[in-house]
Amino acid sequence: MAHNPQAPQGPNQPDPAGSTQMFQAFVDQGGTPGGTAGRQPTPVAPQSSGPRIGVILGIAAAITVLAVVAWLAFS
């Protein structure tokens, strides 16, 4: 008779992958990964404007360089 790895496991034969035990622990903890059911999400801190200022300054510098090149080319 062929061995069926997906056959139900008896109480003396634990799940070799452990997925059944992990799922049962997940359910027993309230269904959340941290185990605290009903926990409020932490508020998101506002982002700093550091990268945004860099992008704005970079675009301004590129426009300035293009304006100088165009002025030199047409004068």
C-alpha cells in the first residue's frame, strides 16, 4: 500500500511540518500575530521633510542649470 503524506495524522504522530500546531497557537492567541486581540494600531509618526527638501532643491538646481545653458546658447 502506498504512503499518503496528506493522510490525517494520529495523536501519536505529530504534524511533521508543524503547521497544524502553529495554526492552533495562532487561533488560541486570539487570531493576531502578536497574540493581543483587539490591540489598537500604533499611530504613524509624520515623515520628516528632509528627502522632500532635497528633491525640491535638486529640481531647482536642474532648472537653473538648464536656464543658464539656454541663455548662453541663445545670446
